[in-house]
Amino acid sequence: MRQGYIFGVLIAGLLAFSGYSRAQPYFNQTTKYLKANGVWAFGDSLGLNFNQGGTFFSTNAFLNTGGASIADPVTGDLMFYTNNNGGTFCWDKHNNLMPNSGGLSGSFALQGTCITQAKKGSTQYYTFYFGMGPGGTDFNLYYSLVDMSLNSGSGDIVPGQKDILLDVSLGSGMIAFPGDNQDIWLMVHDNDSSIFKAYHIDPVTGLNPVPVLSNTNSHWTDITYWFSTLAVSPNREMLALSNNFPITALFLYPSVTLFRFNAATGVVSDEMTVDNGDMSAYAASSVVFSPDNSKLYSMYQSSGPLACDFFQYNVNVYDSATIAASKYLISQSPATPNSTFDYSPYSLMKLYNDTIYFYRIDSNIMCRLTLPNLPGPAAGFQPYGMIIGGEDTVATDWTYGINNNVAIFPDVILTLLDTTIYCNNTLTIAPLHPGAENIAWEDGSTAHTKTVNQNGTYWVSYAGPDATYYVDTFKIRLVPVLPTQLSALPDCGTGNGAIAATPVTGDTTTYFYTWRNSSHRVLRGPVTSRSGDTLTGLAAGNYFLSRSQQEGCDTVFAITVLLIPMQQNLGPDSAICEGAPIHLDLQSNAPPGATILWSNGSNATSIMATDTGLFWVSVTLQTCTGADSIHISTDLFCECMPLTPTAFSPNGDGLNDIFLPVIKGGCPIQQYSLSIYNRFGQRIFTSNNAQKGWDGMFSGQPAEVGTYMYELHYTGGTQRQDRYRKGDIILVR
């Protein structure tokens, strides 16, 4: 019985359970998508690996705009890449041409190549690519099947699945992205009509060669889409189309167009003009959405072949006039080549990890828009966003720049809530994950919630914002239950928190209590009780109590044990040198609202110790008390100063017969050394024993009467201070 999910379905106050309240990412923000799209092969032998921190590498290909590369969605390692520049080829992860990749019908197109998974869980991938159509200003759509198990695991095109013609007379825009049913949509557009074609890629059966057709507008004529691009919003609810090449010159036509898209059916609808173009060299060549779907960006060719304008539109309101009124010029490039802002009007813009990228023509510079969700100047435009290959790299012709995105199948998550038992006669259930789309209940209803009042099994399927496909199953059984009162005692910093569960007055039901931590690991239970249960020895944190009864009705309660750290630390006991002043600042650890008591009766947060003795503090807040003490004493042996006689008389009368420096009794001495020298500088006595002095003898004979020099070294006292003294000593008899 999976009881940890009950909060996810019960509406009455339980949907606030934090495990299901967090917003999910869109499909292009998931970890697998970012890894699959995180290694770019583009331009003239260029590579950029975001999966390894944005490092650069070299390839063996010239990849014009429309090339594509794919990395492993789990490991992030490069798998293969393909170009679309007058003939299509495939290179493996080692930068070698795949053995069977020659002779493909490729031709340059702005979005000329696209890579998708072929079937979920397989090692095969489709490479879709455009070849020049019979009219010379349109494209045929081909595909080949790459199997990564071939060529010793480096991948190759499957024999018999190479250069297969799929469609004819198309424009140059092509994108792929997840649908709502564990699937992928490959989107293209007719060259000479207003028809979108959505090719469906099923996770089990693969590509359906018969597309879903959407005729969005029959009003516009004499328009060709030979130089067009497509973009999908991260929530997959909108498509954008840029068109740079109408047939008839010098008339206005929709150069940036917005559409609604149904990710479940592949149907495109509700065409709306965002911005116009004409053949007087003013037309859009690329479009891209912001990460939060609120903004649309277009790259417009303006007054010259290299001049372009970079615009932002607010598309929160699906209305042509409103969107047109929001148009904002982010940046403008002059027509002069190699000027300060000479980015190409034909650059394919790419949204990756919440940043928009596009290139600057004939250079090693990548432009970036780092805050594309924000309006106007706040969007964070960086004309020198990235230096490709480093500051010293020579400008390289990577004409038309960045490669196309790749598409992978979304994950499928099945959740079973086995025997969910409820009271109050009815229960409202809903998808467990936020942002559900394309909802279908077992009875065919499509509402977001479902109210049930009978025992039975109910299920709902839906897609999340990240295109993950979910199926939640609820097994419902009716048993009345009563609430339980929970109370928590705080953790005082020693892991001594506690939680008590108490039945309400009059409830004599026998319950089974199981306690779990925030990771849902069982801490105690199941415990059978009619009077409740208490969990002790708890560190601060979130805890869950699963309470069931014999009939099977489970309820999960959440409660937090607060942390009130009360440990006190006045420091180690201190010994102050004799005669030294005492000024020791003693600080308590007192949370706001705590009660403080010092040994001197003070209630302040700190006191100043100015004398020896025992000092202590006690701090109390709620049920937590912390205490500590410190003993301050006098150190009599901080220093060990020697007393050295000036003369001695070794005549055997028992008085002053030994020359020995006197050091205070009990004072610790280390590294002691005493040396005696005669007037010639000859050392005649030495001792490392502080208790042994010179008896006036030298070489077994009494030394001459006269003046001698002594030298004394030692480390002494509790402060371990080095001492050195020398002087004269007179020997008399």
C-alpha cells in the first residue's frame, strides 16, 4: 500500500503537500533534454560542449546553419553530428565519417537537419534533412536511420534505411519536439501554400509517413517559404514562423506569424500576423521563444544584405494589435561588414538552458540574451557573449552559425495509489503533478478534477509541462476516519526533539502508527495503539506520520520539529598569571526570547569576569535549556625567574659550597643547560640537571680562586618562555 501519496490526491486541504506543489520545468529545461542538446557541432570545425562546462572542441566538418548534433541524454557524451551544406554526411563521436553516410541528398537550408530518437529505449535515431527540390527554390524531405550499435558502437546508417524520400516541395523550416502522448512531432511547412505538416513519431512504432495536415490560412497567395524557420514555445502551445523570401516583390506580407499548436493532435490553428516584411530587403529570418513563453524574438534583415534588427514581442496576450504594440528593438546591426555589431540577419537563434544564442558573421563571437524572459532593455543582450575557442582564436567563417535542436522521447511515469480510503462520502481526485495537459479519465471525461462517491478504481492520463507522460491510478475505498492531534517539542541542538500523536476525545479506534523522516525512511512502526504514540530523539526537520486502522484507511500527517540550539560554550577553564589583570568577556548563546541566568545573578547576554572563581550560565527557551561553566584561577608558575648568587666558597664547610641558580620550587623546567667558563673562555663545567650545580672542581682538582663566567639556558613556566642569563661568579675559599 503506497500511502505516502495520499496528500497528492485529496483536495480538502491536502493539495498543499510540498511534494506536489513545486512547478515542473518545460520539456527543454529537463536534464535529459539539456544533455541531449548540450554538445554543439557547428560552423567550420567548431564544437561547444555545455555538458562539460562550456568547453570548446574541434570537429571534422563544415556545418552550416541547419546542421545538428546529439549527445547521450543520460551521460551527456557526444554521439554523432550531421551537416546540411550541399550534401549531408554523418560523423561519429570520434569525428570520423560514418561508413555508410556518403551520397545523401542534402542541401543548404536554415533548419536543414533534425535528429530525433526513432523508438523509445532503442539505439536508433532518425536524421531528417532537406535536399533541393525540383523547382530549385523548394526542398524535399529525406531521412536516414542511424543505429548506435553499429560500427563498433560508434554508430552508422542502417543499410536499406538510407536517404528515404518522405515529402516534397517544402520550405526550409524544420523542428522536432515532444508531444503529449509519449511521442515526438516533426514539423515542416509547405513551400507554396499555408499548410503545416506534422509527422508523428510513436515511441513504439516509430515514424508515421502520413502527416497531420493543417491549412492555417487561404488568404495569402504568391508567398513562398523557401527561406523560413520555425520555433515552438517551451509549453508547446504556440508555433512561430519566420519568412524571408516571398515571390512577389515590394508588397507587405506576414514575415513573422504566430499559431496555436495542439501537442496531443499535431494540429496547427489560429494564424496571427505578428510582424510584416517586404521584398525591399526587410524580412524576418529567424524566430525563437523565451523560456517562460511570454516573449517572441525575431531577427530581421533590414536595409542591406548584412544589416539586421533584433526585435522582442510580448506574446502573453494572443492578439495581433497587442503584440505589435509591444514590439521593442533589442539591437541593430549596420549594413557594413565587420562593424561593431555585425551579426548576420540569417543567423539561426537557439534557446538553450534559458539563454538565447546567435552568431556574429565571419567572427569567433557568439551573441547572447541572458534574461530573455524580461522586457526590453532588461533582457540582458550581450553582443560579445562568448568568444568561440578563446580570446586568441582567429575569426572563423561559421556562416549562418548554430545547429538545430534535437528531440528525445519524454519520460513515462506510472503512479498507483493502491486502496486509497476516504471519508466524508465524496472525494475529489486530480492529477498528481501540476500543469497537466491533454487530460483523459477512465470514463472519457477531460476535466482537471474528478469527484467520486463509490468504491472503485479510477485512472487519469495526461502530459506535464515538460512533455512527460503520466498515468495515475487511484483505488478508492470508503472508510470513515477521525483526525489525530500532533504536537512537537523542539530539538535543543542535541537531537532531543519529540512528536506526540494523540487521538481526539472520544476516539477509541485502534490505530497503526508509522513514523517517517523527510526522505520517507521508516523511523518507527507500525505501532499499534488506542491512545496515540510518541516519537523521541529527533533532530530538527520535517516528519510524516502514517496512521492506518484495521479497515485500511490511511492518513498521512506532516509536522516540523523546530531547532532551538541551546548549547553554551564559555570556553575552557583559564589560569591567569599571578598579578595579571583579569578581563574575560563571557558570552551566552541565547536565541530571541530565551531566559538567561548567570552565576552572579545577571540576566544579560554576557558578563565580564574580573576575578578568579567559578562562573556559570543557564539559558532556557521553551523546553530547551543549555548550561556551561568556567573556572578562572591564578597561575603561580607563569614565569620561572632564576636567582643567581654572585659568589660561592666550595671549602667543604657546608655553606655556599655549590654554585646553583635557584628557581622557584614547583615551577616546570625544560631544556635546562648550565655552563661555567674560566677566564680563558674554556668551558670547565656543564649540567642539564636543574638540581645539579658546580662544586668548584675542574678535571678532578679544585679550581683556582677567581672570577668565572656562567651561562644559563632553559624553558620555564606554564607559559613555556625561553630564558637566557649569563654573568660572573667569584670562587673564594
